[in-house]
Amino acid sequence: MKRITVLLVEDHTIVREGLRKLIELENDFEVVGETHTGREAVVLVKKLNPDVVLMDIAMPLLNGLEATRQMLKANPAAKVLMLSAHSDDAYVESANESGARGFLLKQSTAQDVCLAIREVHKGKKFFSPIISRRQARIQLLANKRAGGSAKKAASLTTREMEILQLIAEGKANKETAAELGIGLKTVEKHREHLMEKLDIHDTAGLTRYAISVGIIESSVQLTIV
């Protein structure tokens, strides 16, 4: 029997180890790799070609949402199952928009984790039960609103998303330039475009926006510069 290969992407070692032990108890699963950064996850997907990527949303430097976009751009067949401690609608919507096949809460049971991996591997979508029920209610209300539509967030490029996250994590322009391997003036130009697109003109506002759409967690310690 061919096993379902899984790549674990989680920046908390104790959580990642727990997931690996849980997954390896199942005869039809095999953990083929693991990492604590979204940036390395993009590289590992190309190298290992796992059946399913179990991806944490909130990670430093490159979050799971942007890592998923980059993975799918390079490998559209990749199946990503997003993992988060938060069930906010903004997080779920952002995960859907990134191309993830499902959204699993960290509070999930072992049974739900295994079920989610199997369903996503089959090409189906999977949401933790509490999210699935809420999404159904939201969809029902949306269908009743004739012509109603939610305001969509501005469309940001991959580079702008990376820079937005680093800004929200308190990185100065020089630090951002060094992290991404680009010039300081390029960072400043991207920052200007971000503010224009989002109509947000200060770092604190960009940080609040990044939290509201799930790019970083509100619990992250931030330094506003």
C-alpha cells in the first residue's frame, strides 16, 4: 500500500514533534520532511513532492499563507492543509484565497487531523467542524443578500506580502532589505505601494491590517518603528 506522504511546517518544535508522532501512528501515512519556516517549506515541496503539506499559518519571516501561494505557483498540484490556533473568519478566508485545501484548528482531535489529511489527499476540502458549521451559516446569509458583496482586500504581489509581514514583525527597512536580498530603495518603493494600495499610511496601521487578515498572530510581540 502506497503511503500518503506528509510535509510538516510548524515553527513550534513541540507542536511539530507531536504532530509527527501522531501521524506516524497511522499505517497509511509517512512524514517525509519537516521545517519551521515557510521559506524552507517552499524549497522542500519542490524537492520532496509530498502528497500533503500540513502548514502552520503564523511563522516568522514568511507565513504559511504566502508560502502556500509560492508553492502553488511552482507546483499547482500541491495540496496544502492549513493549521492554526485561530478560527477567525479572516484567517479562514485568507487560507482559502491562498489556495489551501483545508483549515484545521490546532485544538483538533487526532481523528480529525488524520481525516483531514486523507480528505485533502483525495482532492477534497476539509475544515474543522466548528469552522465548517460557521462557514455554512455565513454562506446562507450571503445567499440571502441580493447583490450584497463583502469588500475585498487590495490585491498585493508576492513581494509586497513578504514586506508587509516583515514590517508587521517590526523589521526596519534595512533589515527587510537584508532578509530578502534586495536594495533599500526597492524596499522603500514596495512600502510606498503597500500604503497606496491599502490606503494605510503608518506602520501601526499596516501591522493591524496584517493581524486582521491572518498574516501574523496578534500574540506576536511587535515593535512599531
